[in-house]
Amino acid sequence: MDPEGLEDALDLSRDRAQNQGVYIYQPAKPGKATSERPSKRRKVSSTDSRGQSSDVQCFVPLLNGEENAESAQLRYETYKKLWSAQEDKIQSILEDVDAGVLADVLSFVRDNSPQTCNGCIPTGLVTVGSNVSSLTRLLSRLNDQLSTSGEGGVVVLESGDAPNLKTSLKNIIRAAITNTEGNDGYQKFVTDRAGPRLLGYDLDLLNDYVQRKGTKKLVLALRDSEAFDPGLLMDLLSLFKSWLDRIPFTVLLGISTSVELFEGRLPRACVSLLQGKHFEVQEAGNCVDRIYESLQTDPQGKLWLGCNITSTLLEKTHDYFQTPEAFSRMVKYAYMSHFFANPLSVLLGSPAPATVSQIWLCEAIRNLPSFRMFCEDLLEAGSPDDVRNLLENDGYLLEEALSHVSAGQQRMQQIFHAVIAIHAFLQHTQSAKKANVSDLSVRALSGELNESQVVDDMLATVRTFDSGKLGPLLESLPETLPAGLALDEIRTDLATLVDTNGDFGPLRSEYNINSSVVKTTVVQQRILLSKGKSNLSKRDVEYTKIVDRLVGALQEYLTEILIQPQELFMHEAFLFDLRNPLKETFTPRPRFALERALANPFDYLISSTNASGARISVKQPATAILYQLYLESGALVNIHDLWQAFYAVFESDQGNTCDDRMIMSLFYGALSDLKSFGMIKNSRKKTDHLAKSAWMGL
Amino acid sequence: MQPADVARSLSSQWPCRDIQARQLASLLHPNTPSLPTLVVHGVSATCKTTIIRGVLSTLEVPHAFVRSSECITARHLLTKILWNTLEALGQKDEWEKYGKGRCEHVSTLVVLLEECLAARAEGQRGKFVLVLDEIDRQREAPQTLLSALARLGEIIPSLCVVLVLSSTPRPLFLQNAAVPHVSFPPYTRKEAIDILLASPMPLVESLPDETSSRVYPHFVATVYDTLIGPTAGSIPTFRSICHQLWPLFVAPVVQGEAPPGGNAEWDFTRLLVKNRALFRRQGESALVHRIVPEDTSAPSKTLRKPLATSAAPSALPHLPYFSTLILTSAYLASHTPQRLDTIFFSKFSSSSLSARNKRAHHRRRLKVLSQAQAEDRAAGNDDPSTPRKGKRTKTRITKSTLSSAFATSSATTSAVGGGAGITGPSTILSARPFPLERLLAIYHAVDPNPPENPINTAAVADQIYAELATLRRLRLVVPASGHVGFASTGSGNTSADAGEKWCVNVSGDWIGELAKGIGVEVGEWLAGGLD
């Protein structure tokens, strides 16, 4: 390796000069001294240009750049419109979910004072479970309510804000005052006082503020109570306790595990300062299910998430700590990638044919697998002229595509109507484990729902229902079911039948277990059991007919509606089902990337030669060479051995001409890099050995 | 006013503190020469502060009161002393004259106090009392603070400093001989009962006055003997327990139940016999303060409530699948000695009979060992003087340790595991810190749904880090930097690499339950598990 290259290699990271473990000292050349000095970085104001360019041309033209600007713009606008509507919905769902707890907490804060709590600090314990973000929303809304009514405010303290008592008190006081007065108000408040200047952590400041504002409730919320140091918590709380007669504190503790676990970790003296109530925030899973349901069953919906994406999303919520916000971000990303990267998505914006009629878009449509299937179906149906038209006439193709997009969107809506109907049925038929909408949706989107066990069980259970149960079931069905089901007729028939036979108790169908009789016959000392129908009364026969009608209609409806969405022509436009960008983006793998970069540096760097033969070569960065040697060693490795091996790599390449000292410095540099990655440390067992502390591929 | 009169006027409101009130009154009386320093000590809830305040206001001595527990630093305390003095002397508006209201050292305080006391009007140049409440609890106090404050009174003749301590002072702790001490001892049985009877009785509707006045004194005495006396409870606890239990105690009378034995009337003995269980259950739970009080509104219901429901733990937290698995691995990593990793977790010794036997052998060995350690520790606690450092724990198992371990095994586990289902450790080996790489390796070993093609699937380490961060925020897993235990990190909880090693912070059966939920049997790898 030539010295110039080496110098470059060592100098390539000027920014890491701060924490560089090893470097080669080069005295500055006298002539160039002034010019070598790094120029000061200027603040570059990028705000001015960003303001204009954000709306224009966010999306790049697709189809090899042949897409026209209007289409790209249209895609962007459609995305914006669609997502803002969905986002509003998500927001309202989140608010709705919190509403119950918020009302409880608010009334607790209003009703409780130290007097009602036996002189202890009124404390609300809010268990949030894995739904970590809900507390933030809750607290900000609580703050809004309290400050608009002039009763006080909420001070949120996080464990990061509370390294010690002084700082946390400072933060609390500052937050309480800036909450209503703003930052300048705080400065003014501290300086423009009548008396001597107070220390920043003196609760007298807060006391003054409370007296001046007439605050009735000052809520102190510890968002992640578990992460607080118990000693600090004890100090803080005892301080509040002693000020309680002057400052109306209420404490809200956010707990992610359980009240018992939390209480068990606090000292007894600390627990005895607190008294209050326990609130529970709804689990994140419920929230996510509701969000998903509203996204997919939206009557104005244009884009649907396919089953791959749905299962990825749901897996993420069930297996990991994930907030509803994170869920909605993932959905947003999915929407975004669809509109960003799929030229067909322009069709969702219901464009005027003039803007989109491009050769390239039509070519793209002709290359779709669903187009091929559609043509094959047309051919089988015996209309080759249509197919020829589609293949040759761009205008006709676009028209067809657009009409199929809207038809397909309708089909998707119907599928979700059916899913909701099934869910409504299941509320009545399943007693123990209730399937939720998202589980059903995954099956529906993969086209398996109709043949699934769930639906079979559901229909079988409906058959056995007596009239007492069937009535409410029919009443509770959603309005979205089509008229073709003739539900109204069934309902009226049932009502008249029940009315006329009201005296005889509930009607039973022939499928009901009470309606079949087991006969026992003894033949040659063997008992034969035979099931037979008991004689059904006339009204029961009538009722059975109604039940049969209902079940038949349902079965027909479900088979018609619950198709596989991938069979629809143009489904690529309105169904987003690519698992990959989503999964890759939301599970970053820094360690994997790091290990790969070190083990195979030419996966990332451009190699000057074709480094195919030897795995370790001099052309690789020194750290990578050392890392690969390190991989070959055991848990303890002698530094001298490592050096020998490292040197051998260079020696074999350069023969006798290699520079000992340069290689040694490279070795040290690589070693300090590995150390800063946390891969090696000095061993305590043997002084001249290094201990390996990271293994590849874990 | 004479000291005896002061004591008499106070005793109607604060009974049983006559002697102390008289001592204080005579020492602080405006006509007696000023005393430089006075120490008042006694455990908490013995009426120290109240009596001092009462005496001072009855005698109408000018005084300033500083609650030392409200001062964050020593400087804060000194500043507060100055301000409160100024306020008491009515010189609050002239603060700029006295060091601009700043006071950073005791020596400054002496000068400033002297100045402001000298600035008083001619007629008010009497005694001035400065009360420093809970001064022994002062945060960040320098060692010399107490004795320095005690000198204040010597330097300024008209000043009397009263130091209120809640711990018993060591002899000569002020480095000064002959400082008068007034001690506030805890109330005796008779005093406590008298105080409680003097305060109004809790009201119970539709209870005849005659019955209550007859039964209540006995009841109070019984509560003291059963609950308060043995636990050294204070008067407020005493009162709150009486108020809690009294409605339950007289519930049979209120509900009109017929007294047993054909008697026409309920008397104390019969009520006590009827309510035997009350003292055991409600009473003991009343002694332990909980943040969320248990509902005792419906006496008839709570009395009949079976023990199981009241002791049942509330819903335990539920973690997502992946986090549960990580927590389980962390638990295993903490509770399995590292040298046995290859035996327990290696894929090469997975399921053959001999391997299983080997593992079972090690589990038993570990269990016995851990119990031996526990015993050792117990013995060590009994005799703290034995030097424990440097002594190597022998892993040799003698016959006696074996037999004693088997004898105590059931007792220990059941005793510890009783509390609310979370606290009980299923193994007695204490949690030990482990490096992160070991957690990852164990994760791969215990994963119930291992990837089908481990070569091609991406590494999960990065996802594990993310979840571990959340677990850490919940304090289920904590970085073990030097010490074991969760109180170790003093500050800066957010810094990520405080230590290279981690430690699981929640012990026991809860993790076992969680792990069972995702199909991992923790006992298979633990000392004493599966037995």
C-alpha cells in the first residue's frame, strides 16, 4: 500500500478526530499553515428554499422518468387528501379511547385534596401497560382542561429530567410557570420579585406563583415512574408532603408494570406519603384494532392494505411494545410508499383521461399480472375482440381500467362489510374467545375466510339458535348488508311467527340439540343408540324454515363477496401488499450492517481490484482486516499473536518493503476502533490478552 | 405567665406533654436570661413541633421557625433562616441592607443576624428564639453545620437557637458541654389510650350512645394491645386504625343481630369474640399503608369476604411476546451460573436421556448449593462480626447440608412465595449480572419458535436492543454497574452504557408465568426447577 493512500486512509475522518484513539502525528507544513486551518462552519439557512419546494414536485416522475408532472402531482395530492382524512379519524379514535380515563382522572383531581386523603398527597396511579404513549396524550388533554378552567395545570416530569433533587425541582418549578406564563414569563417572574432573588430550586417560587394565580390544583405527573430513582422519589415526595399545606399538589404516577410491583420497590416511608386511586388505560391492542378497522372499512376508502402488510402490522403490535401512534406511522408509511412508487396509483385520484393518457402508463397496465388474468378470462368467455381492443386501444384500456378500479374498490368495501357482519354474528355465537376484526380481515384479505372454521362454526351455531336468541341477533346486524339478503323479510316473518306463538316459549329449530332425541334399544345384550328427530310441532317447522332461509342467504352472500382480492383486475392500484419496504424500514439492523461491513467491507466499498480470491487482503481497511482475524480467535486472544497475524497479511503482500511502523500504527488504530465498538476489552485474567466481547451473528 | 400556666393551657389541646411544656416554658420564658442553645429530641409524632409552637405563641416570645426538611442545600437553609428572622422582626422590606438577602456561609449568617437583631426598636430588644425543625435531616449539610449553628446563640446574646432532632443525639454531638436537652419520649400505653379517648369518637349511625360509650374504651385498649403496641405505632396510625375498625367492630349491634348465649345485649366481650377475625385480617392490613386503600365501605360484605379474594393480586402486567422472551432470557442469564451454560443451553446436548439427567443433576446441585448459601447468609446476619470478605464459598456438598436443605426446602419456598405472587423467588440464588452477549446467546437457546433456517434469517440482536431499552425503562432489567440491585444508579437514568453488564430486577414466579404463556418452561433451566 502506498504511503499516500495510507495517509488518506488515516485522514479520511477529520470529524472523528475528537475521539480518535490512534493517529499519526504530522507536523504542519510551515507554508500551508494558514490555509490548513479548517474554515468555520456557517449556519446555512435552508428554510427559505424549503418553503417553496415542499409542495411542488415532492414525488419524482416514475416509469423511467417518462411520467408527466401532472400525474406525479396528482399522486401526491391524492395521497395527501387520503391520509389527512385517515389521520383525523385516527386522532378522534385515540381521543375517544382516552375519554373515559380522562374523565375519571379529571374528577379525581378535582375532588381530592389532602383532607380527603388523610393528609397524604392525593395520588393517581395510572397503569398504562404496553400502551406507553397514551399517558402523554392523557396528560396534555388534562392540562388543557385544567388550564382553560383556570384551576391549575399539569407538570410532566420524566426520569431524564430528574437526575438529582435540585435539578428536578428546578425543572418542576420552571415547567409549572412556563406552562401558563411562557418562557419569558418565567424569567420575569424570577427577576421581578419584591424580595431577594430566590434560588431556582426553592419551592417558595412555586408557592408565590400558586398564590398569585390562585391555583387550586397543581398536578405533577411522573410519566415513567419506574425509571425514577427511588431515593430521589422519596426526597421529592417528602418535600411535597411538607409543602402540601401551601401548594395544592396532586401526583399522577404513570406505571407500566403493575401497582404491586411499583409499590413493592418503594420504601415504606414513601408509600405512606401517598394515597389515592388507581386508573387503567386501555391496552394498545384494542386501540390498534379500532384504528385498523376504521382504516379499512372507511366508506370513502380508496386504498386498502393487503394481507401481508396487515399481518406484518399486527405482528408488530402483538409481539413488541408499540404505541398506536407508531402503528399509524407505519400505516402512513405504507400509504406513502404506495403513492410514491406505484405509477398506477394515479388512477385513484379519479383523473381526467387527458392528464394520464400516456403510452407508458398503458404499457404498465398491460404488463400487470392481473391484466393477463383478466384477458385470459375474457378469452375464455369468448370475447377476443375486447382483448384485442384492450391491447391496441389506449383510450379503451384506460376507460376499462378506471371502471375496474372503482368496481374493485366497491368489491373491497363489500368484503369489509361482510367482515363486519361476520364479526357481529360472532359476538352472538362465540362465547369464550372472540375473534376481532383484524384477525378476520387477515383471513378475508387472503381469501380464506369463507372456507374457514370460524364461519362454519358460526353458521352451525346460528342454526341451533332458538327464536329468543335469533331475534336480537337479527336486530344487531349492521345496516350495510345488501338488500339481496332479504333480512327485512326474514325479520318480519320471524316477528309474526313469534307473535302468533308467543305463549309457547321460544321456538326451536330442528338443529337444536333439544329437538333431537336419542333412542336406546337393547339388541342381543348390546345397547344401540340412535339419534332421531323428535316430532317437531308445526310452529317449530315454520321456524326451521326461517332459520334455513337466513343461513342459506348468508352462505350465498358470503361466497359471493368473500373472494380473493388478488383476483380483481387492477388490484395493484388499490391494494397495497408489499411486505418489504415496511418491514425493512421499521426494523433497522445496525449491528448486522456493522458486522457485515467489517467482515465483508467490499459489500459497501468499491474495490479497486477484484478481490475474489483471498478473504483478507491488504486493500481492505485495517479495522476490517483486524476484525476478520479477531473472528478467527477464541474468547481470549494474545495481542502479540494478533499483531503477528496482522503483520503477516501485509508482509505477504508487500514482501520486505513494508514499513513496520506504519503497519503498527494501523494496527493500533484498528484496535482502538474495535475497542470503541465494544468488541474487545482488556482481559483481567491475563495481562497481555484481549477478551472478546461480541460474537458475530447473534 | 408562669410556666405551669402555659403547660396547663396547652394540655387541654395536647394532653400528656405537661412536663415538656413546663420545661420549655421555663427555658424560653422572656423574663429568664437567654439560653444560647436548646436541643429538643424525640421520635416522630411525639408532638415536639406543636408543643414548641404552642409554648412560644403563648409566651409571646418573638421567634422564627425554619423547617429544615424544606431546604434543599445548606445554603438554602441559611438563607431561609435569615429571611424568616427578618420576617419575624418585621424588617422584611429592608432585606437589601442585610447582605442583599444572600447568605452563603454560617459566618455571614452570624454577622447578618447580629445586625438585624441589633436593629430592633428599643422596647423589643428581648429574647429572640430561632427554631430549626428536623435539623438532623438537613440535606447536603456539612459536618460542622450543627455545631456551628449551636454557637450562634453564644455569639449573639439575645438569640436562643432551638434544635429539634428526631433521632436521639449522641453525647456531646454539638462539641459543647452543658447544652440543655428536652426529651419527648414516645407515648406510653396509658397516655396513648387517654389521648385517643379524649378525641371525639368515630360516628356510627344508629348505634346507641350508651353502648358506644360503654364499649369504646375497651375497644381502644384492645386495638392498642393488639396492633399499636407491638408495632410501635404512632398516635395518627392509632387513630386511623380505630376509625377504620370501629364501624366494623360494632356492625353486629348496628345490624341488629341477636347476641349469642341468650343475652339481651351486646357487651364488649361478646363483640370481641364475634370479631376475632377482624383484628387478624383487617387490623393487620390496616397497619400496612397502601397507596390505593382497600375498600372497607361495606362492613357486612368485607367481613364475609373470603381470604382468597382479598389477597389475590391485581392483574399482573402483560408484556408482548418478544419482550417476554427477552425478559425470560434475562432471568435465566441472571440465575444460571455461567460455567453451566454449555450444559443447560447448548444445542448439542439437547434432548437425549443422558443429557437430561445431567441437567437435572446440576439443577439439584444448584438448589442445594443455593440453600446452603442462604443459610450461610442467615448465619452471617446473626453474627455480623465474622469477616466474610475473602472467604471462598465452598461448593462441596456435605451430607449435613444436603439433609438440611431438603428439610428446609419446602418451608423456604412457601414462606417467601406467599406475598402477592410476585415477590416470591422460585430459586434462592440471587440475580447476578450478565453481559449482553450472553443474553443474546441464551435468547437463541430458549426461543420456542426458532427460525427454520437460522443461516438466512436476519439477526435479531438489534430488535432485542430496542426491546431491552423498554424493559429497562420499566425497571425490569437494569444495568448493573458495580453493585447489584436497582438502587445502584444514582442519577442519569437515561445514559445507555452505564455498565457493560445487566441484571434482571424482578424476581420469581411472575416471569415463570409469563414464560409459560409463550411456551417456555423456565424450570427446565433453573436451580431447583421442575422438582
